[in-house]
Amino acid sequence: MAATSFSPSSIAASSSSKTLTSSTKTLGLSVGFLSSNNLKTGLNHLKSRVLAVNGGGLGSGSAIGVKMVSVPAVKPPTLLDFDTSVFKKEKVTLAGHDEYIVRGGRDLFHLLPDAFKGIKQIGVIGWGSQGPAQAQNLRDSLAEAKSDIVVKIGLRKGSRSFSEARAAGFTEENGTLGDIWETISGSDLVLLLISDAAQADNYEEVLSHMKPKSILGLSHGFLLGHLQSMGKDFPKDVSVIAVCPKGMGPSVRRLYVQGKEVNGAGINSSFAVHQDVDGRATDVALGWSVALGSPFTFATTLEQEYKSDIFGERGILLGAVHGIVESLFRRYTENGMSEDLAYKNTVECITGIISRTISSKGMLAVYKSLSEEGKKEFEAAYSASYYPCMDILYECYEDVACGSEIRSVVLAGRRFYEKEGLPAFPMGKIDKTRMWKVGERVRKTRPVGDLGPLYPFTAGVYVALMMAQIEILRKKGHSYSEIINESLIESVDSLNPFMHARGVSFMVDNCSTTARLGSRKWAPRFDYILTQQALVAVDNGAPINRDLISNFMSDPVHGAVEVCAQLRPSVDISVPQDADFVRPELRQSSN
């Protein structure tokens, strides 16, 4: 690992301004992957040449051959400071940038009544990915704090989710389950956890039912992005906050339950205060996050959150990792590898040993654990994949930032139902191809606890994708807390374990509708560009870009990752194949 910036002084208690404010600071099997040409000096990172067709085999239209006359300056990250009268704020130094966090833990639950002062009822609206987890965690944490705050589920009349909510202990008889509009009208804190598309179609009615000076809580900034696209904002008589767990709802609940014996384990969360009408918003948001079991909570803005989150789930969190394993599985089998071994060297490699290593030791540890020959394979894959991955990631981020991707989600949600004489088009299956059937067979014979092989070529592609995503977010001015959680921690600690347990659909389809749609839309883009550009470059003997490798080895993000690892709970998520904490339609599957 690179030298870390973690020291006794890098995490320290701190005092700050009165409110949340922002400012700026300036392969082991030889299948033809490698040749002696791969060891040549690579392109200069700051001023790349266009690879000639006769040399690298690529035209100027390739992302590999892009001419970078200069590297644009990194946009300074927004420094978000905040004041809390209830919790202890701490300063962390990540890659030379000071940021502020609040650590969680079950020993803080006794502070929840103070954080939620003035709140008698928390309405949890919706029962999708986040709703069940957040409602149960809040209820259990408040009960442990001996608080009389009611957590009530609000659902539309006739919803099939009523039975699920009752099974989780919420009932009409005890006042913890009811109609959506009655729940909103009677709540002091309304957690709007219906799908993003449903929020876009129903936000006006939701807001009209809220009490003046009540608090709207979001777990995603999507609704703000939708409002911005229409030149609108939230009404000024309600506070608007967000607590955004960096993982799917089933992970939020699973780790909360697993952490009961170790003073907490869970999913990190970001929080944002968009509007504060009476000065309570910051403490309410932090109390909400602590009650969910977040190991640490970091500050963001609602706009930065939705840009990084919608982008991230289309990138390495879901869409891109799906695309690259499909591409590599075809690659390996076409070059003579058995199907079972190809699955192990793609999916099992990423979701097992690579994820576990990155989670506890960082990306550099993956590279350093390889043999000398393995490092050469990693470098060839990394060098060929970095810019093609960045090409798609860059496009995706800009589609999110300009509102195009948000609009796409809203329109897709409306196509789920028949209209205008056209049929309904719900989301299709993504795990019925040969590759995922092979995965079912591999898992049936996989020893308990097996993390799969560390295959150097796969590792190089995956880490290149991760570093390209980190670089996009860094250039766009996101904080290191947000960058690391959206590009690394959420991937290896929350999402990949689900694909390891039961394949790609079990990972993707336990997430939000927005995430599921985005993964399906963008995964083929990553598959295509790797197949058409990165793998062709390797086959044609394109030289390794030594500057890219050098920059990877010395990137300051590694030290920041090590700091975040110090904040990680000791519990790894356990996802058994018969998991009962996932979406109902994904339970009791034989695969």
C-alpha cells in the first residue's frame, strides 16, 4: 500500500460553524493475451500520441488512441462543514483534504431522542429496496433508545407490500402501518422511499400533504435533479434532508442485524441538508443515519449525491462490472478456457478474492499479491482498459449531470404500463444466458468460504475500471469520502457479495428501480467497448502505457482508502443463498 495519511492527528474531534456550509479548497492460462511488445514504454499520460493503425492496430477514433494535449485541472472538491449539538464531529484527512464525519455505533442510540427532538412520528413511504431496511432499523434503534417515536409505513391502497410490512411487524392495529396520504399528513419526518420515477410523478401530491415545518427525508437526490430539470425547487415551508446509504436496502438491514453483537456494523451513508427551516435539519439527518447503523456518515450536497450515485450504479457498482464479466467470459472461452474456469476467473475472481482484498487492504494489494508474470498480465489489461472504461464513464456522468439520464428513468418507469395503445415493457431478465447458467453449476460445487482464484488479467481490467471511475469523480469535484464510497466501498462490501452468492440478477435486482434500469442500459456499453477496443489492443500488441501504471502505483487515493479502512467495522456481510432479507421475488431460488 502507498504511505497512508492516517495518523492520530488525522482523525480528531473538531468544532465548526453553526450550520452546514460549503466552501472550496484550491491471465495464468496463456491464451494469447501477451507478447514481448507489451513491455515497451507506454504512452505519456499527460501528452498521448495517437497510435498509428500500422503500429497499435487502432484508428484515431479509439479511446486508446485519444490525443490528450493536456490534462484538465482537477476541480477542487467542495469542503462541507457542519455543526451538530448532539453527535461528535471528527476531522479526517483524505489524500491531503480535510473532511468531516460522524462515526456511528449502537452506543450512540441513547442520543436519538435528542437528535429527533420535536418528532413524534416518522413516516416511511414505500416498501421497495430501502423501505423495509430503513423502517426496521429505525424502529429497532428507537426501541433500544427507549423512545416513544412511532415509525409508520405508508403504502398506497391495495399494495401487495402490506403483507410484507405486516410480516416485518408493522400493523394497522398498533398504528405503524397505513395509507400513504394519511401517513404523510400525520408525520413530522417523512422518508420518501418510493421509486425515483414514482417520486417524479407524485411529488406534488406528497408535498401538499406534508405539515408545515415538517421534514422531507430522501435517500437519493434524484428528485432534486428532476425538479432542477424543470426549473423548480422544493417549497420553502419544509426542511429537506437526505441520508443516502452506500448500499442496497438488503445490505443495510443485513449488516445492521449482524452488527448487534459488535456495537454496530452497517453501510456508510452520506447526508445532506438542502433546506433547514428551523435549525433542526442537521441533527435529524445525523440521527437518522446513526439509527440506520451507518459506521460513518459524511457530508455532501443533494446535487453531488445524485450525480455520483446515479453515475456510480451505472459504472462499477452494477452496470460496468456486469459488462466486463460478460466480455471477459466470452474472451476466455473463445480462447479455449473451460466454461467453469472462465466463470471462476471472471465473476468469482472479482466478487471473491479481489473484493475481499480491496475491502481490507486496497487496490495496490491486489497488484502486489501477484507473481512477476501475473503483474505483467495485470499491467497489459490495465493499460488497455483504462481509457475505454473512462470513455463510457465520462459520457455517463455527463448524461446524469445534464438531466438526460434522470429523464430516461422517468420515461422508462412510465413504459412499465400500457399506454397510448402500446404494450407494457417491464424490465427483462438479465441472468438467463449461458454464462449465468454456468454460474449456477459452479456455485453448487463451490466449497464454503471459497473466494475464487486471483486471475491477473481480470484484476487488471477491474482495477482499471475502478481507477477510471475514481478519476472522473475527482475531476468533477466530488469529495474523497464520496469518491471512495461510490467507487470502491459500496462495490466490494455491499454489492459484489450478492453476485458472489447468486449471480448478477441477485445483485442488480435487489437494488432500486433507477439502479436496475441503469445497469441494464449501460452494461452492454462496457461489454462492447472492452471487446472492440481494449481486447483488440492487447491482441495487436499495443505497448503498455507505463505512465498509467506509474500513476496507478503512486495515486494519492490509496492513502485515502487506507484511512477509510480504519473506519470499517470488523463484520463482513454474510449473504446465504436462501437469504430471506432480499426482495420477495428473489427469495428461495435454487440457483
